[in-house]
Amino acid sequence: MSRLGYLFKQLFRNAQRLFQMLVGLTFLVLAAAAVIVSVSERERDHTLSVIVASFAVVLVVFGLYSFVKARSIR
């Protein structure tokens, strides 16, 4: 039974890591989309472009934090 418990524990940890990596990837994809919108809006409205670019920076930070958290799951 101990071996089966260890197997489930490892499986659960790997599922947690995978989930955190997918969350990080999602944040990075959303940040890339925000950068694209920011660049396209730069000519029309500079203020909106700055707001969207700031939002993209926050998304990048969240994405990188999710990857760090995925690596720290033990």
C-alpha cells in the first residue's frame, strides 16, 4: 500500500506542476496578445497603449511567477 500511495503522491505532484506551467503559459500568451494590441493602438491613442503595455508587464510577472512556483512544488 505504501508503494501505491507514493505513486499517487508523485502523480498528484506532477499534475500540480503541469497545471502551474499551463497557467504560466496562459499568462505569457495573454501578455503577448496585449503587446500586439498595445503596438497597434500606439498610433491612435497613446494613453491606451501605455495602459495595455503596463497590463502586459503585469501578465509577464504573473507568468514567470507561475513557472517559478511550478518548479518549487515538492
